[in-house]
Amino acid sequence: MSANSAEPVRPVDVVLVKAGRTKIRYAAELLSDDGTRIAVRAPWAGDGVRDFGFVRFEAGDVFTEYYWRDRWYAVKEVRDRAGALKGWYCDVTRPAALSGAELVVEDLDLDLWRSADGTDVRRLDEDEFEESGLRERDPAAAGAAMAALGELEVFASVEGGLESLLA
């Protein structure tokens, strides 16, 4: 199914798991699934406004989210209620799994933000990652997570880089 097909979009629940527990579950529309990359669209699912200082997520914001079955990250394009691009919020995760109407993704704490104009690229939550104990529990996963963050940072630092992942 592709975003351009005549098939109707299908509802799915996105389930973000962290440290073995469900961190958040929210309804989304499955836009496409090519067997490797899954795209969904959902409104901001947080409670109220989340102000990071460099961006605010709030009611009316729309997230078009891209997950991979073979990559250790997810890329979320964030637009305001009028459709203006705010930027991209990228999560370092284990590869996604879609089963029936449930898309499950394990958050590994590392994140990256890129503003719409590309002038602000920043790593986030590296302290949480270090405190998570993943390096000790699963060194291979920790290595994959750090490599994914580096890959995302390269894509985010080049004009059109993140967009090339989403095309």
C-alpha cells in the first residue's frame, strides 16, 4: 500500500516502549508500508504543550512518522496546524515491528532535532541514554544506537538529507 494508492488509510496504534514498559500509545493512520519502511500520520499525542525551548509541540501539530524494520531510528516530520514545517524529530529506536494494527517501537533514549530551516541540529537525551544502562546490558544494541545517532546527524546536517530518507 502506498500513500498514493486508492486504498483507504488504515488505522494503527503506535506503541512506544521504553525499558520494557509502554511509554505512550496513540492512534495513527497507516499511510504506507513497503515491507521495509512504514509511514504513519498522527496528531500530537502528548498532554498539553511540550516546550523544549527550541520547539513547541502542541494541539493541532501533525506528525508524519517514518519507521524502518531494518534501521535503528525513526524520523518524524512535524507540522503546525496550518501545515507549516516546524522540523524533524528523530528517535533512536530498535527496528520497528508492525503486527496487525499495532506498530511497536522500542525507544533507546537518544534523539535528534533538526529545525525546518536546517540551522539548528542538536543531539538530545544523551544523558538519559548513559543512565539507561544499555551499554552494560546490551553492548551491541548500544553500539547500534550510537551509530544510528551519528547517521541521523549526518543526514540532518546536509540540505535535503532527512528529506531523502522520506522520499
